[in-house]
Amino acid sequence: MTVKRKKKNRFGDYLATCEDCGAEFWFPLESGTLILCNGCLTKRYREDLQLDKHSLDEHMEEQHLRFEKWCALLTEMKDLYYAADQMVKTERARIDSEIRLCEPDSLEGRFGLSKLSEAAINGAIERHGDYLETLSLLRAARTRKDLLEGCVEAFRDRRSMLKYLTELYVAQYYDRSQVSRSRVEETIAKHTRVPRREKEE
Ligand SMILES: [Zn+2]
């Protein structure tokens, strides 16, 4: 997939363009997989989660591949999240030492500090543009990781649900009684109702 990069900051991270809707969003670090905003990613996984009672055999075949695909995305996102977390810590330490090593005469001009107390240093770090930028990347990574965790969880449910529906089918409940038919339909409807997740951060 081609990734259209709009901006590269000094941490090597990018503002990416969603392949589906064209929205710009922070996409932390490099990734070779789906370049989709969270809204479009959610839409894709909901499509993948859909169940049709007439295609249970197809679903059984493709379930494993779909599950693997979303697990791989989650694994990648976890790595990116830990890397972003580390980046925030490194950035904090870097600015901290820059402040402490700064000439007293330049403190005000460079960091807006009139004196060098611990509280003042912390405040200056938390207002620093570079620090804030790493924080937004960390937030973007966390939102995405949470979203994918929910998604993988939903695919686990789908697997159990498929197994259950197939058992019902094999037991020929499907065609014999209206009661069991509606049970199958209800079960599918309940299963495909994915909990609402946050949209774009
Ligand atoms: Zn999108």
C-alpha cells in the first residue's frame, strides 16, 4: 500500500492520509500495514465481523485468516505504542537536562523560566512544543491500540459464535423449528452489534 506522507517531524513520525476517506491523522512511527484513520479502520473491522447464517462454511474457512490479520495489526500497534511511550520519556529527559544546563541569563528567553525550581522545570517541560508533540503521538498510539484490542476481542467472540452456530446447523435446528431459527438470527444480530468506540482522536 502506498502511504502518502504529509509531514515528517524530527522524531521520524508522520501525519498520514487515510486511504479510505482522505482524512489526515497522526500515525505514529513507520508501519507497513493499513493506513486508515480510526473511523475507517473501525468500519473495515465491522465489515470483517459480519456473519451471514447462509455462509457459515465460508466464514469458518476465512475466520482464521481474518483473526490472524487483526492480531498482526494489534501486535504491530503494541510495538508502536511502547516505542511512543519510550519517546515521551526520552524527550522529557532531554528537555530536563537542556534546562538544567542552560545559562541562567537565557532561562527566561528559552524556557520562560525566572527561577530554577523543580516545579518550574516540570512546568516548562510540560509546555515544551517537542514534548507535547511526543505526547500527541503517544495518545494516538494508545487510542489505536485500544481500538485494535477491542477488535481482536470481537474476533475471538466471532470464533466462538461461529462454532456455536455451526453446531446448531449440524444439529439441524436451523430448518426444523421457528424457535431455533430465530435463536440463530438473534444470536447473529447480537454478535454483530459491535460496541461503540471512540472515533478520531
Ligand atoms: Zn478514514
